[in-house]
Amino acid sequence: MYGALRGRQPAKVVALLRIRNYSCDNTDTVRQVAGVQMLTQVNSGRLSDPHRLVTVEMREDARRFPIVDVGTILGLAHLIPEVDWRSLVNSRIDLTTFNEVY
């Protein structure tokens, strides 16, 4: 019903920030946030036939960068660039293999 990404919304992290809120009573709070570029799933998030990966593309509002709490990011994915601002999503990422191959 929700495609291969199970209803998760893919996005590209553009910036990681730490925001500190100074207060007069020494109860400073620190928030870790990320500026993200939201992506749209092509073909309702179904796997593409030739490579069995989900294809995503940039949204029309690609210049907007919503700020989200880092804790809301559920996982990592490797975006493999294709043509026309499209990318393939490899959500089965193994960082050890990824660092050795690339």
C-alpha cells in the first residue's frame, strides 16, 4: 500500500546544525536539527524493473529546505544519481562496504 519505502518520505540532508537557546536562569537547551531537501517517489514508490530500487526525484519546491529535528530521521540511504534530477534509493546500506567501494 505504501510502496517499497513503507510510507517513509525520502529526503536529502543539506545541513546539520546545533542550535543553543541561552536563557537567563542557566537552563540552556541545545537542539540538533537538519536542513533537508524533500524528494518525491516516482511510480508511487514501487521498485523499478531493471535494478529493483525505488526511484525518487526532486520536488518542484526544491529550493525550500525544511528544518527537522535529527531524531525524526529514521535511517540512512544511498542516493545514486540518474538523469533529469532523479536518483535511485539504496536503503540497504552497509557503511563498511560503502566506504571500501566508493
